[in-house]
Amino acid sequence: MAAARLTLCQHLSELPYQSMFKWSFDKIPTTSPFLFYSRLVIHPSFRKRGLRQQFDEIRLRKQMDMAVPFGLVTINRKRQLQLAEYGFEFLADAYASDEASPFTGLGVMIIQLEKIRIPQPA
């Protein structure tokens, strides 16, 4: 019904579809390890139930528990607004310089450990 990935990386070369990130290697910290937030999917029958927020917060708490300095995520414009609420900052538009990448129209955001904001339940 839903899934989300969170990958611990030791080096920028471990990122999938590297051509999307090469333009920004000078903007991304060289600290390691770091996290790559990816592939949040929810089956249409299970949407509007708060699963996106639960997955986002679980992954952010994992980053906090592990004390990983930063995380990266590729996003569409809708996700950019959602993730900004947690403290993610937009880096730049992503683009692939090779035809192997299935992604277009994405951006890259970063979350620094010290900037994570998880709202308290109401």
C-alpha cells in the first residue's frame, strides 16, 4: 500500500542517476555519511490518510537518531512545499545529462540535521 526509501551513503558517487547531481556537487557538503531520501509511493486507494506525513517523519527521526549531518532528496514542486515545512531547503533544479535517467522536472533539496523540524501532534 505504501513504501519509502532512506539510503545511507558514504560518498556522492553512490547517488543513483548521478548526472542529476553532478551540477551541484560543489553545493552539497562533503560530509559523510549522508542520507538519500527517495521513492515515497502510496497506492491511490490509501492516499489522504496521513501516510506521507508518517513516512516523512519516520525518516527524519531516523536521521536524527543516527545523527547523520544531512540528507538529499529529489522532488517535484508539490513535494518541495511539503518538505520545506520540515526544514528542507531547495538547492536547484535537477537535470539529467544522459538519457538513462527517467526523471524530468525535478529539483534537489537538502535537510541539515540541525534544521529538522517535526511538528508536535495536535
